[in-house]
Amino acid sequence: MNIVFENLLFNGVFLAMAGAAVAALAGIGSAIGIGIAGQAAAGVISEDPKKFGQTLILQALPGTQGIYGLLIAFLIMTKIGLLGGDGLLDITMAQGAYIFASGIPVGLVGIFSGIAQGKSSAASIMLISKRPEELAKGMVYPAMVETYAVLALLISFLMLNGIQV
Amino acid sequence: MSIAKMKKLSVIGLVSNREELMEKLMTLGVVEITDQEDKLSDSQWHEMVARDSDEQTVAEFESQISRVSQALSVLEKYGTGKKPLLHTKKPITLREFQKALERKQQIEEKVAHINSLSARHAELTNSINKTQSLKLSLEPWIEYDVPLEEKETSTADIILGVVPSTVDALQFINELEEKVPESMAKLLKSDAEQHYIYVVCLKEKRDDADDVFRTYGFSKVHFGDMKGTVKENISALEKKVEELTAEKVQIEESIRGREGDSEDLELLYDKLVILRDKAAIRQNLLVTKKTFYMSGWLPAKAADKVSSLLEEVGCYYQIEDPEKGEETPVLLLNGGFSTPFEAITKLYALPDSRSIDATPFFSLSYAIFFGMMLGDAAYGVVLAVITGLVLKKYKLEGMKYQLIKMFFFCGISTAFWGAMFGGWFGDLVAVVGKTFFNADVSIPPIWFSPLDDPMKLLLFCFLLGGIHLFIGMGLNGWLSIKDGRPLDALFDVGLWYLLLISVTLLLVGIVPTVAKWMAIIGAVGIVLTGGRHKRGLGKVIGGFGSLYGITGYLSDVLSYSRLLALGLASSVIASVVNNMGSFGGPGIKGVILMAVAFIIGHTYNFAINGLGSFVHSCRLQYVEFFGKFYVSGGEAFQPFGENTKYVDILREEN
């Protein structure tokens, strides 16, 4: 019983898939972030429905973390052969563990930066409710937060790219 | 290039010529007439001149404008006419414009008519609401079938009223009938808030009944002078609502029938705005009994035109250069490629008039960064074609024109970089070939595919970033030299150039000994000069603090890694989309799935990554580049001219 269970959990493919799963968790951050921004946007719209387009742009900004997570998850799945013709590759424990590690940066940073970016977007939405002409500046503040999600994406990608399978 | 040179204009003329001059200046539209508040507070000036103004005329035009714009918004609200996607001004010749306005009286009547229709509409909406709420308040009493005008008989009172729903209605009725046997009460209806009850009570026992009413919080309901039963009243009200609604619909229709008038109204609106502005500008003039004084700014290029105009009108004038260091209004002037990128500068903030315009220095890098981040040739083509068509079809102006034109250039750049990296809707060609034709085709990249060798592209991004930063630092040095502080340029820019170049050489491993000494000279120089504006111990600490700033340059350069990361994001998401589309395999179902995935997926990817590319290109300019040298805070040049909203008045040059 024990041996079977161990074989199931501690094998390369499972670890690699867990890595993909962790990367995809970045979506949590985006979901919460977009939610926060959406609440602020709805409040602004209640006063001035014409600002829908502008607020939507700002609301979309924290959405990128989820996309970065999806991207890494997709690359991991392609790497281990889950997607695309040839079927699952033979992955060793060590390789699986490396791949798992490569999913962590984008997943973890994605969660927190997504939430932080959402708050910053919400503040920018408040900004354009009073000064709609300052949309560009309102977009730059959330973009400052996103830098760190981009860096995490880059690290995840470079780690993953360096692993030989 | 960049910031247009301004000249200061002062004019003295006869009041009798004032109207003619204003008219001509407005048509020319190149002179900003400044407010004279400071001169008025100067006692020497104050004794001689007074502020010219014509507030009454301005107010008169204001109220006319608001009437016209109200009528226009009514037409827009109820009209069926489709609004064009982009608002453009309609070109019209001066003669047509004047001819149309000969019918001013008629147009004003149209405005009055539309506004009266809209007032009636508002009135109707109001009375429909009132009638409906009255009807709602009657509905609980629908079972009470005694005519409402019967409020008493010769011996008894009929009382209608409510008790709160927290009170037990039956208990109330029982107690009333127990204490005042000469009465009867009936519960008609109960809802969440209250119980509806009618009571008949002998007149002489009314006081006893009132006691019971008070204990239970029974409050009487009055129906005013309504006649007939509740049912009859309700159906009468319903009928009234129907009639009112019918009239409302009719009015909406007749407003819609007036839609053709909107063109005339727009002409009138613009005419009124022009007249208002002409009257309002007199605020900025100073007058004596027979003469007036005005001063302002004009671009140096327009000086000839303005002086010939002033001579024609017969005014005394003076056109001079601003004093050194004097702030002037800011007008950006750039070449054909850079002009659209002024939008990005304006979105940040206009430059200080004594500094420089950043636009010509970043326009190319903006397009390059945008292209690398969106990084798909097909997306670039789509973007360039859409914006190209918009530019061709609509005659846009101002910020809108600049942004669209800018995206046109960015689209071309995207197509270029996409072709370099081999992305055409991601790997669409390969996926379609494999899925449907079982063929191994693909469009090879001209340079290399970033997915194969990301480190190479990362280094390329850092290189681009380094160049970008060096340009920014160089501009800073140039500004210092221009201001007569060449040593600052040497210490703050030159030494950093030396240090940063040598560190790069050391990292790459080219000429290590030379690089080592360069680095040492640079670093020591920075430590020695970094604290030169401070005193005492501050000099030492300031020097080391300045050297510590190298971490700032490190993070600045690393920031350009987003070029790679966002470029990868759009190309990988594109291939995810293609992959999902290929799950249906060959066959008709597969084709449908592919088409759906293509349309939804690529539209989404294009939109979200286009937005990302725009925002992050802005960020690289605003934070990394502008931070090095840019001084903002200029006031925009606002020439006195025809500020029309709907039409563009064409004048034949004569």
C-alpha cells in the first residue's frame, strides 16, 4: 500500500504537473485584484456611466498575472509532453522536482502582486473619477506593481527553459 | 524642433479698432492673449487703465449656448440617428456657414420648440410617476366598496386607517368592539408594513374609540376629495397613466421627427461659442477712454503674419524675445514621425518652457519597445491596417489623431519585430498545417525565435535599455552644459558613462585591464564629486551615497527585461490559443473549433497584450527615461481662436 502511494506521489511527472498547478495559482492574485478594481469601478460608474471604457482598462491591468501563470503552466505541460502529439515523456524525479521549482516564482509572486496591483488599480479608478484626463498616469501606477510579476515570469521561464528533459 | 520659440507681443490701439482686431486675431488663431491681473494690481498702471469687460454679453451668450446644447442633447437622447464611432468636425466654407446663420431666427425657434417638447416630456414623466404612486397607495383598499366621498352618516363616522404590522389587528378589532360596542371594524388587507382597517362608529362614542385608536397606533388615512369607490378610482388612474404614456410616446416621436434640425443647431452652437469667446476675451484687455492695451504670446514663426495684420488694422505694437529664464507657454513642434508621439509626452505632462521636449528622443524607442512587447507580425499588420483605415476615413485632430497615428507606427514596428521573431498569430501556420493537412510547414523567423534562445534576446533587451538610458543621461548632461554648468555634466554624466561602460566591459570580458582602470577612475571620481553640493562630513557620505546609486542603474537596466517577458507572453498565449483550436482534429468540427478559438482567443490576446505593451512602453519612457532628465510643468499654449465643436470653417486663401 505504502509503496504504491509513494510511487504515485513521488514521481517525475506528478512533480512537474504540481509545478504547472502552482504556476496557474497566479490566477488567484488576478481574480482578487480584478475583483477589488471592479468594486471601485462599479462605484465610479454609478456616478458617471460614460467612464465605463476607461475603468474597464484599469480593471483589466491586474489580469496579467493569471495569464503569466497560464503561460508557464502551458509551457510545463508542453515540456513534459502532456500537450502536443507525442504523449507523456519519461521524467525522472530530479527533473520533476526542478520543473516544480520553476513554477513557484510566477505562482507565488502572481498571487501577491495581483492583489497589490488590484488595490493600485482601484486607486487609479478613483483618480480618473475625478480627473479623467489623467488616465495615462493612472495606468502607470499599477504597471509599477506589475514589474515584479514580469520579473517572476522571466525567472520561471528561464528556469524552465534551462531544464533538459 | 521640439518646443516652439515664443515671442512676447504688446499692442496698443484705438478702441474703435478693437472689434476688427479681435475678429482678425481669432481667425488667425495664433496669439495667446494673457490675463492682465498683475498689471491691474500695479499702482502705476492702475491709475491709468481699467479692465475692459463685457460680462453682460458673455452671460447672454452663455445662456443661449446652454439652451442650444440642451436641445442638442435631447435630440441625441431620443434620436435614432447612429452616432459615428469617432466624432469629427464637419468642414464647411465660410460662405455656407454665414448663409446658414442668416436663418438664425428660425433656428432659434427650432431650439425653443425642441426645448418646450422636452419640458413637456419631463412634466409628463413626472405626472405619470405621481399617478402611479397614488394608484399604489389605493390598491390595498380595493375591497372597500363604499364610495370615498361617504365619510359619515347622520349618526356614524366612517374611518379608514392603518395599524403597523407589529400590532395584532384582530386584537385591535376585538378590543374596539368590546370597549365601544356601538362600533364595527373590518380588516381589509395586511402587508409587510401595515394592516388596512375600516371602522364604523357611532358619532357620540367617537371619543372612546379614539382612545383605543391611540393605544394601538391606529392612524387615519385621508383620500382628499376623491369620489366613487376605490375600484373606480383605480381604473380611472390606470386610464390616466395610459393617456399620459401615449402622449409621452407621441412627444418622443415628434422629437425624433426633429432630428434633421440637429445640423442647424450645431451651426448655431458653434457660432454662439465664437461670439461668446470674442466677448469673453475682452476680460484680458486694458482700456483707457479711447485706447486699449493687450499683451500675449505668439510662436516666433507667426511673427510676420501677426505684424502685417497689426499694421493693417493700425495698431502700435512690439514683438520681442522673452527675457532669459522667463516662462513662456509651451507649444510642441516636431517632425512627421515624432509628432504623434507628442501624445505620450502630453499624457505625462508638458515640458517646462526652459527645458527640452523629450518627444523626438523617445519616439523611435517607443515604437521599438511596443513592437517587441506585442511581438507578433500578424497583430502588427492588423493594428496598422485598422489605424490606417481610421486615419484615412476620419479627419481627426488633436490628441485623438496623434494617438491613432502613433499606434499606426507601433503597428508597423510590431509587424517588423514579429517577422524577426517568426510570430504570425503565434504558430498558427504550423498548427493548421499539422492538424488539417498533416504537413510540416512554418514561417521561419528572420532573426531567431526567442523561445529557442531567450538569453540572447534578454541580453539584446539589456543592450537596448542601456542605449536608452545613455541617451537620457546624455540629454541631462547637455542640459547642464546649456545652462552653463559643464562641470556638472562631466561629474554627473561623464563619470557615470565611464563607470557603466567599464563595468559592462568587465562583465563581457573585453579588454579587462583597461576596463578595470576605467572603472576605478569612474568610481573614485564619483565618490569625490558626488557630495560636492554638501558641507563637511556630508561631502564624504554624499560621495559614497552617489556611488551607491549604481544599484539604481542596475535595476533600470533589468527593467528592460519586460521587453522579453511580455513578448514571450503574447507569443506563447497565441500558441496556446492555436493549440486549443487544434484539439478538434481534422474534419469539419475541427475547422469550426479552430475558427472559434482563433477569433475569440486572438482577439483577447491582441487586446490584453496591446494594452500591456502600451502601458509598459509608457512606463519605460516615464520612469526609466524621463527620470534621467525631463523637467515638466509647462503651461500649454492656448491661442485665441475659433474653438468650434461641430464644424471646421474653411476660408479660401485670397
